[in-house]
Amino acid sequence: MFKYLVSFLVHLIQPERTQSHRRVCVRFMLVLVAEIVIFSLLFHWLMLYEGREYSFFTGFYWTFTVMSTLGFGDITFTSDLGKIFSTVVLVSGIIFFLILLPFTFLQHFYIPWMEKQKKEMVPRSLPQTTTGHVLIAGTNPIALNLAESLARYDMQAFLLCGDMQVALQLMGRGLNAVLGEYDDKETYRRLQADRAAALVVMDSDIRSANIVFSAHEATPDLNIVAGVEKLEARDILRMAGCSHCFHFYSLLGEALARRVIHPSRRVSILGHFGRLVLAEAPVMRTPLAGKTLWQSRIREDAGVSVVGVWTRGVFSLPRPDTIFGNSTVLMVAGTAEEVNAFNRMLSTPVEETAAKQPPTIIIGGGRVGVAVARSLARRGINAIIVDRKKDIDCGEIPVVCGEASDLSFMERAGIRTTPSIIVTTHDDDANIYLTIYCRSLRPDAQIISRASLDKNVNGLHLAGADLVLSLASLISATVINLLSPNRVLMLNERLAVFRSKITDILAGKTLKTSGIRNNTHCSVLAVHCRDGSSCINPPADFELKRDDVIYLIGDNQAQQLYKSYYGIVMPDEPASAQWQAGIQLEKREQA
């Protein structure tokens, strides 16, 4: 309390206080003093009228007690005129002391002081010791999701805000916010941009160009990552100084299209770590439906290991008695040859490929929907777009104009026979509505939905979607994978591959006796031995040795459990050239 009192008193006497506040306060005090003097003089005059006489100080004493509503009652008038005067003084005191004085104090003293305190809470610069941090230019929900994702992976992120109130709100949510102008070169110098890991720009294309240009001019070596709304803007931002430009809507559309069941290509590649390939495959319409992991003989017949199971958005580690349902998506790991063998195990003969299937229905002809349609066309899968608008440029892909919620219209579009439905509108509420509607019409169809925000992923799964991909998660995964290619490979909003060096806690133990799976719910994908050799899908009796590098897959909670049990120790050296090449290959494929 004393600290705040001293701060407030210092604020009152500071010379930089605005003249308008001073003038208002001086005028108020002059009026108040004049009124007290006049009431004191009238007090003496009325007391003489009643035949009593008091000192000059007593007049001030009586005026203050009445105006402040204390009313001690030791000095009172007996005449009606005196009582009327007392009432006038009392009402004036109520107006001045109980209404005008608190308002003046709050408006011209307390509120400016509080505003100054708030401004001092929001930093405008970072310490010179700050290094390896990520600056995010943007405060939209996707930018906030990125900041939260970076924090989960122990990456320090700062949201650059131009408005103090927005910065205070972000700080209230536990996020790091800094105040500064996006287009001011000094802002980036104060934020130690020359020591930052990257600047991520999440704004409109025109504003992003200004941000990138200003940041690049201030710090030419800064790694700048930006998302664009239009494909044409990528070249402009690159000329402005952007290091990596992504049209995330196209990436999301391609990711959605890869999940569509293709009779001759059931497996979708998620990422590479050298010889290790991560992939996923939906169980729907495969010989695995209804079987347990033990009955499927996947490892014996194809060589891949099932390292995880997705069921309507819930990730779990597989057990021998885990039953594969139509909504199950398998996460597998193995070499490229083993993944291809697994694909052949699930696929149908070539003569029964997608060319003879009814077209896939894409609801929504926006940027994501068009990207989905073009990606499906490249894979040889027929598609049809359903949208309200007529002028949709998607090449030779047919577009049907109408309401997706109209049953007769959807029946004409082929809702009764289509094998897959993809919901791609930008409104998550509409996507949930359409997912429920489509699931009621086609309980047996594959339904894939897009979510703009991670918080709506579970809702879409509950609505009936077999697979849900989040735009916010895709952006976070892309940025994190760019920033830490040797540390973590983020697959989606909750699942990631990470690595750690074997320490004394695990050295000398086998995978079975280490307790990694039981204690942390992580699956071991591979072990990169200190002699340079690699073991993909190591058996249960594989012995871990000190300084080996272990690669694991798990969700956020599993990673935290592994850290608490064994500690995540990053290797001193980057991933070997063999493993690093796989990461770079995946980046080129995404680009």
C-alpha cells in the first residue's frame, strides 16, 4: 500500500501532467474556497442577526462540519432564516464533497495515474539478454493459438501489439505482449529482433508487406515467416524481405485431400525422419475394420508398427486387444518400403480405383475448398463443389450452386452415393451444423471437416466428423517445425515427434524394462545410436545405451510426463545428415 501511495504522490507532482487536468483542478478548488468563504461570512451575519457572536475561525469550522455532513450540533441556528441557510450549506456540501470532489479526483488524478501504471506494465522493449525468442505480429485468434503452442514447447514468444488495452488483455490471459508500432524500425530494435529466432507475421497481405519491409530494414538477417491470403502476395512479401511465405489455406486443402480414402492409396504420409516415415491410414472400408491389433498382424505382414490410434479426435496408444472401428485412424511408423507394403495390404486392385467411384462432395468453394478440389484432381479422385456462389474458379471441377442444407439439392449433388464428404467453410459453427446434417443423411460416409480454431475440433468430432484438421494447428505446426527441425516435429494440434538423449536413468535398460510406454504413454519410434547406426521400430528387448538419441511420439501430456520422469535432454549435435535430410525433404514436399 505504501508503495502505491508514494507512486501516486509522485504522479501528482510530476511536471509532465497535462495542463487541462491542472486547469480543471484549479478552477474547482477556487470555486470551493470561494463558496466556503461566502458561507463563513453569511454565518457571522446570521449569528449577529440572532444576537450571538463567534470568532472568524468558528465560521469556517461550522461551514466545514455542515458541508461535510458531519453535523456535530454544537453550533446551531434558532431562526427560520438560519435553518434555511443551514439547509443550503448542507446541500452544497453534498454536491461538492460527495459528488463533484470524488468525480474530479477520479477523472483528473486517479484514472490518469492508473493509466500510467497500466502503460508501465506493458513492456515496450526487451532486455538485451533476450535471445532465441519468437516475435508474432498479429493478435487474431490464430496468432494467439500460435503463441500458446510455442509456450507448450518451451519457446518464448512475444505478441507485438499496437494497442495498449489489447496488450493488457493478452497479459491477463498469461501471454507475453509487447507494445509497439508494426511499421516502426525502432520497435524491432527495441525487441532485440537481431537475436530473435523468427518474426511471424499474421495479418492482411497489404499490412504484412509493410511489417515485413520495416522489420527486414531494421534487421536484415531476421528470419521472417508470413502467411498470405492470396497466392499472388507471396512474391511481393519475398521481395519485401520475407524468408518463408505460406499460403496456409492451400496447405490445409492439400492436407484435407490427403485424408480422403483412395482405393489404391490408403496411407497418407505425415513426415520423415531420414529412413523413418510417419503415416496415417483410416480403417474405414479396409480389411482391418472390426479386428484387434493382434488379429490384424500389421507388423508381421507389412513391417510397420502401429504407434498410435485416433478415434474421433482422441489419441491413445494401441494395445493388442484394441479394436479398430470405422472411425479409427492408425498412426504407423516404418521405412518407406514398409509403409508401401502396408498401403498394398489395405488397398484394392487397380481396376477398382477411384475412377469408378461417385465424386467426393466438397461443401464450400472458398480458398480451402478449391485447394481440396485441385489436390483431389491431381490424385485422380472425382470431386464436386457445393457452394452458394456461382463464380468459383476451380478449373474443370464441376460446381453446383445451392444451399448445402437443402436435402433435395444435396440429393442431386450425390449425397446418397458419395464415399466422402469434406466440409470446408470458414465458419466453425456452420461446419458443425453441416457435419451433423451430413452424418444424419450418410452414417456410412467418410466425413472430413475443417476447423478454424483448435477449440472447435472436439465439437466437430462429436458432431460426427471422422477426421478434423484445424487451420490454427496447421499454422502452429508449420512454424514450430521450421524453428526446431532438430528438436520436434509437430504433426497436429496435440501430437508431435520429439527426441531426447539417453541419460543414466535409462542407460542399460531395455525398452520393456524402461517403463517409457507405461509411465509416459509415449511410443518409441526409433533409436539413433552414438556409433551412427539407426534402429527403426526397435523391439522390446532393445537395450538403450548412454548418449543414444531416442525418438518418441506422444501428445502434449505424454511429453510432459516423459520430461517429469526422465527429463528431455537435447543432443549437443544436430540430427545426423541422414535424419536431417528427411526433415528437409518433408519441407520441400510441403512447399
